[in-house]
Amino acid sequence: MMEKEQQGFIIFNASKRELFGTHNGYKSMQKRLRAQWKIQSMKEELSVEKLKGVKLWITAGPREKFTASELEVLKHYLDGGGNMLVMLGEGGEMKYDTNINFLLEEFGIMVNNDAVVRNVYYKYFHPKEALVSNGVLNREISRAAGKVVRGVIEDETVGNNSQALTFVYPYGATLSVIKPAVAVLSTGSVCFPLNRPVLAFHHGKASGPCLFTYSHVFP
């Protein structure tokens, strides 16, 4: 009965002093999501029962450490077909005083303790408000954003056009990504560190779990 009642929920975690949540930074995002999903904020300690039927679990800049049992709950949630979005900002775990990498590393992803800066000024005044003009590593990202370059991205015989989508990456860190995870956005060739992943996916077997890691808390 509990699983049936919670089906279709998206959870914003608030138990680790997250930098952003349902009442701070994600109001516009909630308006879009509420059309199809039920949104909740979770302040209690994580447990298997609380995550039953939850479609997506989000943590946006956790600033406290997860317990060993909570990390095991999250792994069990992913293994059971759940979806997860993890976001941190510049400085990674060291600045945020969290330990979420302990979980991410099992899926081939780690948030680094660094910051992305743009080497050449353009449009944005602060060097950490980095405008990335050639950081797309997977052309499906450009398709989803409606930035298809005709004759280039649509031609399957031609490699990915990394300049199809331009995005701002403010006050973010880089990722280290190895298989089975896949990097989909990077810092490109103008920002430092050069050509480092900033967004990565991990997809489980068949219709299994999907883990999204974005090393910038975007609001």
C-alpha cells in the first residue's frame, strides 16, 4: 500500500543541510515538475521504506556527511531501479564537508575538489562564471536542448559537434569519470581545467537505475 501511495514522487533531500531545496532555489523547477509528479522534501534520515515508490531522489549541495547505513540505502535504491540526481559546487567534498563520493565512486564518478574558470573574458565578468562554448560530449544533449546543427549533428556519419550548445557553468567543479559511467558535458578548450567532465550519467541494466551527477548546484 505504501509503495502504491508514493508512486510518482520526486524527493528533494533536506536532511544534510542541502544548499538548495524545495523552498530555496527550485521554485521554477517545481512548477514544471508538478504537472506530472508529486514533489516532497525529505528531512528525515534515509531508509528503504521512505524511498519505496520514489521515482527520483535529488540532493543539491549536501553540507553534511551521510551515514554508512544511508549510503547503503541509496545504493539499494539505485540497484532496485531508482533514479538519482547529485549536485555539488566548486570545491567538491572538501568545501561542502560531505562524503557523497563514497557512493558515486561505485558507479564510476567522483566530484573533484577544484573550480572551473574561464581563461578568456566573454560576456560574464567573473572568471568562475564560465561560458562553455564547446563542451558537449554527446550530441543527444544538443538534440534535447533543440540545438541541432543541420548537416552536422543530424548526419550520423559525422562526429559530435561540440559547439552546437553553449552553456554557462558558474562556480562549479569538475568530475572524474570512468566506465561504466559516461561523461556528457565538459569544460571544453577555453575553460580551465581543460576538457574535464562536468556532467555524467550512469545507467543500470535494461530499465534499471540512472544516476546523474552534475558538479554545479545550478540555481
